[in-house]
Amino acid sequence: MSNLPSLGDRIRQLRGSLYTQQQLADRAGLSLTLIRKLEQGQRQTCSVASLHKIAWALDVTLADLLVPASMPEHDQDQGITALRHAVSLVGTPKDEPATIQDAQYAEISAWRTYDSGQHDVIVRTLPQLIRSLESSLSVSNHRDRPIYAKALSQILLVAGHTLTLLRHPDAGHIATTRAVKLSEDLDDPFMAASAKSTLAWQLMVAGRFDESRELSMTTAKDVEPAATHTIPQLSLYGSLLLLTGNSNARAGNAGEAIHYLSEAREISLRVPDGSSAYNTNFGPSQISMQHTDIAINLGEFGDALAASKTMPGSASALPARDRYRHDIDRALLSLKTGDEDRSVALLSSVSTAAPVWFKNHRLPKSIVRDLLHTPAAKSEQLRGLATKLGVH
């Protein structure tokens, strides 16, 4: 049985004596009936859009509203099970359909939550949202169907990314494959290419490097910018080139990896840093981050260290999840170059900022395990990280 307070309990606690139920409803732009039903336990959840409105009205983050920061293991496991079931589409959807406004808001909100590294929030909110969007799609008319199909495709992509990171690659693959099919039915080849890039990334993470680079390379050719193009199209193309380079690096193909990295670097000079489109982030900061990762995978630690120092503006143009990933690479480089204290400090920073992401990523465990065989093993901070990760 979960010891977490219900959503209604949290709303009541945070509302306290600051607002009446009516005042909270007015601030959030929601109905008094919804607030009452949530607090009375007659409803256990609501749309992601409504959750964000309530969090804003209470002046807290969505994470604080949902109390995910210290989610017990069994609660996370239950959430993952629910998400696995949701992406599998078993049976006819029976949940209340989402409105068009909720659908459009949900896809933006889901990506923002993912980019911030709050995977525990995603695990808790996406199952109901997926079912709601499936219900909407099943009853939608010809005019509204593309809107719901796009929203569901995006939410499934977020689910696919999250399940893969939380080590449920089978369910992640199912979610992404469904997203690709939905996106291919839309009249937007770039949206379909974006979905395929997620599939290529999953193949790379699974060690299927040949399939990954073939898919990312083919998809990049499909969306290679013509004489007339947009910044979002350039950004997507550049991201696919980077993914192809990274897959080659992990396969040990140094020449091909450097070639695609160079091609992507040329594209990055033509877009603003941090350009975000089609669920990709691209620009000089991504080049620095991926160059670092590619060099590490090729065993070129000197080149990786030099690349990490080219990061513009303290990585401020990167989404939070990419900053965390880059800091883990920097921690590895610090270990390799003999600066164990710096490595521990970087790991601790990421552990504090994104505990769920940190615990479920493979590389931190490997670094901590190696650090325990250095003079840094005496560090109380390192021992705390080892305990958190279950490393001995």
C-alpha cells in the first residue's frame, strides 16, 4: 500500500488557509466541482493541463504537487507497470476523452517534463493521459483526428524515451513503434522523421549499432534540407547526423563518426544555439556535448576533454536532461584524468538535481564503482552515492 498522500490530500495541504476551494478554482481557471472531487477523493487524477493549472495556482512545480521526489521503489514500479500497460493498447479505450485544448497542451507539457529529467512525474501522469487520448482518437471526427493523432504520437514518444531510460526497452520499443505509425499517417514528413530518430536512438542504446545508423542515416537523407528550408528542418537534420555519428562511434567506426560529427557541426553554425523543433535540441552546445560523447566512445579521452571545454555558456542552451548527461561524461573524464574529487562533485550534483534519472542511468554506477578503488573512496559523499546506487 502506498504511503504517498493522494493528489487531493496534496492540494488540500498546499491550499491550507491561503485559499478557499473556490478561490483556488478561480486562480486555476478550473471548476469548483473538480477541486472538490479531487480533495474528497471522488477523483484520483485529472488531465495534465489541469494539473499544471493547479500547480501554477498553488505556486508550486508539478513535481511538488505530485510528490515524486522521494517516490518509493514499489510506487515507481507500480507506475511503470501502468505505463507499460498503457502503451500496449490492450482492449478498447474507456477513459473520458481529452479535449483538443488538453491534447495540445499535454504534448508540450510532457516534453517539458521529460526534458527537465522528471521521469517519475512522467511515470505517474502518462498512463491516464495515453488512455484519454486513445479515447479521443477513437471517437474523433475527420477534422479533429490529426490533432489527436499528433498528440498521442508525441505522448507515446515521451513514454518510449522514459521506458527505455528506466530499463524497460521492450515497452519503450512498443510505444515508439506506435508513435512512428501515427506520425506517418500525418501530413508532416518531419514529424515522422523525428519519431524514427527516437527509434534509431533506442536501437543504439540496445547495442544494435548497424540498424541504428542505417535508420538514422536513411531518415536524414529523407529530410535533407532543400534550397528552401526552415530552421526547425535544419535542426532535425543536424540531430539525425549527430545520432548517426554517435552510432558509428559506439560501433568503433572512427572515420564515419568524425565525418558525421563534422557534417553536423557545419549545420549547427546555421541555427541559433538551443534550437528546439520536432522534439530535438540542436546547435553548437549539442555539438560540444555529442563531440565529447563520441570521443569517449572512441576511447579518445584527450579529445573528449578538449571538446567538453568548448561548451558555450555553461551549457545553458541544453535541456536539463542533456546537461545531466554531459555532466556524467565530465565526471568520467575527471576520473580518467586523475581528478577524482571533481568526478565525485559532478556526480553528486546530478544525483541531487535528478535522483530518478541518476539512479536509472548505467554510467554513474560504473564511475562510482571505479572511484571506490581510488583515494576518493574515503569520501563520505562518494560512499553516499555508492549506497544510493547499490554499488559495493
